[in-house]
Amino acid sequence: MSRFQTINLANLPAPTALENWTFDAIIAARFQQFLIYWQQAVVQDPSLPTYDVTSLTSNPGSMLQFTDAYREGLVRQRVNEAVLATMLAKAVGTDLDQLAANVGTARASGESDDSLRTRAQLAWENLSKGGSYGGYQYQALSAAPADLAQAAVYGHEVPGVALGEVRIVLLGAHASGAVPAAALAAVKAQFLGAAGRADRKVNDLINVVPAELLQYQIKANLLLGQGADGPSVQAAQWAAAAAYASAVQTIGGEVTLGGLMAAIGYNNQPGLVKGVELFLPFSGAIDMNNPPSIGGAPFSAPVCTAINITWSPAP
């Protein structure tokens, strides 16, 4: 929840300032221009030979064009990288450090680019100290940025949160989703320690808790069509399942039968995967036509602990 328009930086389109260039296009343009100049020189001096540098790759003139085209490509790529370095959504490393510093946010020891980028984007929320959802989120993540993947902030509009309570739910950055004890203590100290009165509104009752981790496993067998390379398809579908599990491992994230089947089903490998036998995590559902999802609640996060994808020929 934000006072500002929520922007998913990962979904922003590529900026038009970037140049789409290829080595082949550069070398073709250089050859064309070179021949124009050469032909002009022949007009001035007819004794010059007909010269087509494209016909002999070992010709010194041709080799110089290839060398210069390579160097020109490096310059163009450097310009593209410089453009990206000015954008919060694209900057990495020390370039991102500079952008974050513009909004008063410094990288913590061991903090990833993704974490720093998230905190820099939230820095505007923190201008009203402790007064907004995003402000609390920024302060919570800043207390232990290397150890936290997410912080969700809820008020009494969410069932289970008392009037006047600010409940801050944390998800760990480790694959297990667990929040280290030191990180939990650091976030609590951020609001409830010596500076607590300055970091919250007077009547806010702050409650910092780790997310409830809903562990599950994915186990499925792929039914492959004739001619499909089993190991290759298996590897691709395993990666798709892992990507889906990672995407929904968020506070309030939800694992659904439809979402999982869309990730590992035949839609992802048309003509190769004829069907999917899904054994986990929905095998125990009473109604497999409409199985209950895993997660989806505001204080929990689904965490996949194992992925087992096998394959066999379709009958």
C-alpha cells in the first residue's frame, strides 16, 4: 500500500535512449561508406584500381574495417550502459549506490542490488516519518536489509489486526524464508528501541512478527510426446517450476493448481508435453477440480522445499 503510484520496476519497458545495434549492421555501413569514398577517389584519379573490400576478408582494408567496427560497437555499448546506469530500475553495483544515495539510502554490508533498489524506491515514503505503510516498510527493511526479502505492513483494516496496531510481517532473504533472530531483533529495535519514540506515531502500537511459512513440495511426472528430448524438457520444466515457486514466495503469495500447471504444463512446451501427472502439492485435496490454494493470507508465505520433476512417454 502506497501514497504514490505503485511501479513495478522490473516491468518497465526498455528506454528509447538505448540503441539497438549489431556488429553486422556496423560493418555493412562502414563498407558502404568506404566504397563511396573510394569511388570518389577513382573519379579524381582513374589510375586507381577497382576496390571491393568486401570480397577479400584477408585484405588489409577489410581487416581494418572489422577492427574499427568492433571498436565502434564497444563505444555504442558503453553509451547504452551509461544510460542504464542513470536509472533506478536498471543500475547495478556502485552505480546503484549513487542513485540510492540521492534519496538518503546507503547499501548495507552484504545487501543485494534488488534489496537496495527496493529501499531506494521506498525512500519517498519515509519522508513522513513512521506515518505511512511505505514508511514503516522502508524502516523495517533498512534495519536488516541483507537478511530480509520482504516486509509487509498492515493496519486494522486487515482482520486480526487490532485498532491502533501496526503489524509488520517479515520474510527472510534465505531460500527457507526464515527470519534470523538477529534480523527480527534489529527490526524490533528500530521501532521499539531507544529511538522508538522518534520512529513512530504516538498512538501506534507496533508489532513485528515473522511470516508464517507454509512449506510444500512439487512432485510431478511429465508425459512427453514422440521425439521429445526427455532430459532437456525435464530440465526446462524444473526451471519453470522453480521460477513459479520463487515468484509466489512472498507475504500473501498464493500457490494455485492453475498457476502451477501453467508453469510446468504443456503450454510451456507446446507439442512436447502432452500431459502432467501432479502428485504434490495438491494430491490430498478433497476436490481436485477445485483444490484449496496454499497461502494467500496476509501473514503467511508459501515456501517450496523440494521440486521433483520426472518424465515418461505419453501413452
